Amino acid sequence: MGHTALILGDQLMRDNPALEGADRVVVVESLGRLGRRRLHRRRAHLVLTGMRCLVRDLRADGIEVDYRREAASIPSVVRELTAGGERVVCANPNDPGGRAHLRDAGAELWDSNQFLVSSDAFSAWAEGRNTLRMEDFYRDQRRLHGVLLDDGEPAGGRWNFDQDNRQPPKAGLSAPAPYQPREDEIDEEVRHDLDRWVADGTIDLWGEDGPRQFAVTPDEAQRALDSFIDTRLEWFGPWQDAMVDGERTLYHSLLSVPLNLGVLAPMRVVRAAEHAYRDGNVPIQSAEGFIRQVLGWREYVHGVAHLRRRDWPSRNALGATAPLPEAFWGRESGWACLDTTIESVSATGYAHHIERLMVLGNIMLLAGVEPWAAIRWFQTAFVDGAEWVMAPNAAGMALYADGGGMTTKPYAAGGNYMKRMSEHCGGCQYDPRKRTGDDACPLTALYWDFLDRNRDALKGNHRVAMPLRSLAKIEPDELKAIKARARRALEHELGGRA
Ligand SMILES: Cc1cc2nc3c(=O)[nH]c(=O)nc-3n(C[C@H](O)[C@H](O)[C@H](O)COP(=O)(O)OP(=O)(O)OC[C@H]3O[C@@H](n4cnc5c(N)ncnc54)[C@H](O)[C@@H]3O)c2cc1C
Ligand code: SF4
């Protein structure tokens, strides 16, 4: 018996398993879903453009597509079709919450091929382990898929080249411009629809519009991958943690959007990076450092999101309750690190990993922002803000809400880290070395205030033992002054409730 293949907006792969044996396809643009929470304008543009391009291409190949625009919700369309006797098949949704909704509406869910490790396979890997170390998972994936192996041993003699990577920025560091797709009439049509829906209050968009920077079709994704491998992968490793003014993308790949939309297969990306190394075009530390992101971190985060899906809402190990400060929506704080990063996220919907973790996430951690307020903001602010990615990255990695399930210590850092790894402090009114006084760096004051507030929660963690010893040596009067500086930062500079 044939079926109708339901294609979700983040499952745009042409080898979507639901297409196998399908009589026809249904694609649903759900206004209910688009309007559910505030979204970056560029994210809405990318998802809708990707969906409409797929519909165009399927029809060009002679496939019947029932394209529902402005639908109330995806489950409502599924219910309508199944009530009419249709068998609706969908690849397993990537988001942990999506599966139950579609199943309840009557859809059949088939195994998806979008990730290399399905959520069931990840659960099997996790079974019986006390800790779920990304490094263990990643090495197992390298062995399983035979990636960067020479006779079963890691290429280059080591599994991990982090020590050679993560260098601070050097003067004049700049990277070749990334691939930029050519827009067409679908982009214009989407812009027009977004304007209309904003005007009638159906959706709430944040951030600026501008030329599309991310790939949304398989062809564009291949070009983006080729361009990255040919022009930027070589230096990805050494500069992956550097933050450089005016060079927001640096040597990063900008592939999270096509990967998350399903128009680029993760193994294609991994093999392309490995070939570049085997052909002698890029050094091992860049190939390994990049493959670790895609084969390691991305798959691991997806697995953890599903495995712990019931735990995330209740996790708040540090008891953080502060609302999200207004500075995250663009109110000027006067901190160069935060203001320039927010400005850039608003303009493009993009920041690289270290800016997300060590600027935005770190400031939320130090400010004690409640984990779900953080998750919701990250979901709004980024072009690649998939739901499965958020709880592990924002709550687990950045806010330590799971009490060390993903990291061995909180990623808390003051001005010294920022000074070493970024160019922000050079143009700032504050001094990153100072924690008291008028020109004291707010991050440095907040860092010590954070340790003081969380002394009890962190005291058993040997990786925080040294900073806690340094904290204990601060004289009471100085600690009082630090805490006063931190309070000024929270109440006046970051702004109150957003
Ligand atoms: C607080 C926080 C929020 C984040 N939000 C998102 C998000 O909404 N969507 C998203 O795709 N990624 C997110 N990430 C992970 C990572 O920062 C982005 O995938 C990456 O910055 C995207 O840029 P790029 O494609 O240039 O990545 P590159 O630096 O070129 O890395 C290559 C690829 O590795 C994958 N990757 C690397 N690290 C991770 C990770 N921790 N989780 C998932 N994939 C990873 C991505 O697919 C990325 O495209 C977040 C990380 C943090 C700390
Ligand atoms: S001095 Fe402090 S506030 Fe200013 S950019 Fe550096 S870390 Fe940020």
C-alpha cells in the first residue's frame, strides 16, 4: 500500500526515508508553529525558503506535492489526511517533543537517516555508563565509521589535537569570505510573506533582514561545503576559539543551517574534511578539530537531547532564577564583548561556537539567568536554532544546569579569558584585569561574585578547587567591593527583565 510522505521543515533531504514508496508528498507551512515564539527574521526566511525550494524541485521531478500554506499546525493536517483514509508517513522528527504529537495525530514514524547515530543507538551506547563523555563517544564513532584511522590507530598519532588548536587571535587575522548563495524569486516571495505576517501580528520576528548567507538547497550546501574545504578548513583548528572584531565567521564552516535543515548529510561533510587531509591539503589538527565538531559534538548533543528529554525541564543545578537581561535584546550595556556580539547576532543570526559559549552563555551563567529563559533566547536569536540542539548546549554546556552531566566544571570566565581570546577588551571602557573601582571589568567582578554565590554547590568539584582557594584569599572588604561592582553590572548595565 502506498502512502503520503510528510516532509518536515528540518527534514529536507532528498533521500528522506518517508519518500521511499510514497504516492505523494505533503509539506506544511504551519503559521501556528512559526508564530509560537519570537524568531530571528533570518531563521524564518531560511526555513521557509528551504521548504519552498524543495517543493519546487520535487514538482520539477514529477512528484505530486500537496503544499499547505498558512496551516494552523502540522498535526491538524495529519489528522485531516488520516481521517480521509490516507496513510501518512514521516521520518522520525529530530526534536524530542515532535514525535508524540505526530504519532498522536495518526502519522507513522519511520527511522530517520538524518543523524549518523539514531536516538535509539545513542541510548544503547549510553547504557551502563556512569558518565557520558563526548570524547569516548567520538572515538567510538571514529572506529565505527573508520574515520581518520591508519591501521586502526588515530591518524597523526593522537585522537585529539586540541592542544595545537585554540590559539588566541593574532594581529591582522582574517579569513577568506564564505560562500554566499544567489537569491531568487523564492527569497523575494518569502520576504513578502514575512512582512505581511509581521504586519498582521501573526508572527513576531527579531533581528535584521539582509542578503541570504546560508545554504538551503542540496546544490547550495555542496557549494558551501566545497568552498569551506578549499579555502577555510586549513586554518579552522588553530583559530576555532579566536574572537576577532569584524571577522565574525573567521574560519568556521557556516554549515549548521544546511546540516540542520537536512540538505547536507553529516557523513559527506566528515569525508570531505578527511579527504582534504589525505590529499595533503590541510593539516591533521584542522581536519581532526573540524571532524570532532560534526562526528563528535553534533551527534553527541542530538543523542543527549533525546536521552535526557524528560530531565531537562527540571534541571537547574545552580538554582539560577534571574530573568534574561534586556541587553540580550539589544539594550546597550557598555561592555564591548556583549554589545558587539549582540549587534552581530541581531544583524546576521550567527555567532561562532566560542562567542555563543564564552560570551553569551558565560554572561548568562555569571548573571544567574534561569536556564529556560536562556534556552528560549538562543532559540530565537540564531539561524540554526533547532530545538534538539538547545537544552544540551544552552542549559547543559553554557549554564551547567545539569550539574556536570556534559562538562566537568562550569564554563565560567572573567575578563582575563576575554582579553586573551578576543579583541573586544582593546576597545572597551573597562579594564579586564580589575575587579573593583570605576573602570573594573564587569565580567571579572561577576566571575568572583559567581564563585562566591555558588561556593557550596561547587565545593566538591576538584576542577574548581583552585579558583575557590583564590576566592578564599580575597579580603572581606575587597569581596564586598567586588560584589557591589557585580550588582551594578546586573542591575544597571545589563538592564532588568527583558
Ligand atoms: C549556547 C550555545 C547555543 C548553540 N546553539 C546552536 C543552535 O541553535 N544550532 C546549532 O546547530 N548549533 C548550536 N550550537 C553549537 C555550535 O555553536 C554551532 O553549531 C556552530 O557555532 C555553528 O556554526 P558553524 O556551522 O560555522 O560551525 P563550525 O564551527 O564550523 O562547526 C562545524 C559544525 O559542527 C557542528 N557542531 C559543533 N559543535 C556543536 C554543538 N555543540 N552542538 C551541535 N552541533 C555542533 C555544527 O553542525 C557545525 O555546523 C550552540 C552552542 C552553544 C554553546
Ligand atoms: S573589559 Fe570586560 S566588559 Fe570590556 S570587553 Fe573585556 S571582558 Fe568585556
